[in-house]
Amino acid sequence: FTNIINALQALDKTYLNSEMVRKILRCLPKSWMPKVTAIEEAKNLTILRLKDLLRSQMTHELSMQKKVDDEEKEKKKKKIVALKSSLIEDSEDDDENEEVALIIQKFK
């Protein structure tokens, strides 16, 4: 964006700071709408500097990325273990019962 603005200035086309801020806010995706609304309500867009807006956006993006990373770490930590159960009849050998008991002890 700044490259385009600088190239336009070389061609004698200048934009006010408030126009540049509004253009950036308009082109943000829908996922940014809560942030855009907060900026519009909390700050005076006529005096908000482009640098301040970009800094605020970078901070917001970093916090969103950190939240996504934390959620991914939580998903990795949670491991779901599913065991198949089967009905053990009384007529099975004691060896098999001992193996099952050993597996249950190790599982606990």
C-alpha cells in the first residue's frame, strides 16, 4: 500500500492521511470487522496516523496468531484413547485372563 501511495505521490497524486486510513480499513477481510469497528469508534480517523494504524494491525495480527498457536498446542496435548472391548467368556484360559489383567494394570 505504501509503495502504491509513494508512486502516486511521484505522479503528483496525493491522499490525505485520513483517506489512506479509511482505504485500509475498508479493504480488510470480514474477520477483522470487530477490530475495524473498535478503531473507528475509539479513534478519531481524521487524526489517526497511518503508522499508528499499521502498528495496531500488526499487534492484533500477532495476538490472533498466538491464540491460534495456543489452540493447536492444546489439541496436540489432548490425546484420545479408544479401546475395543470384547466379552470374555468364563471358559477362557487363566493365561489370557492374566494378560488382560496385566494390560489393564499398565493402562491405569
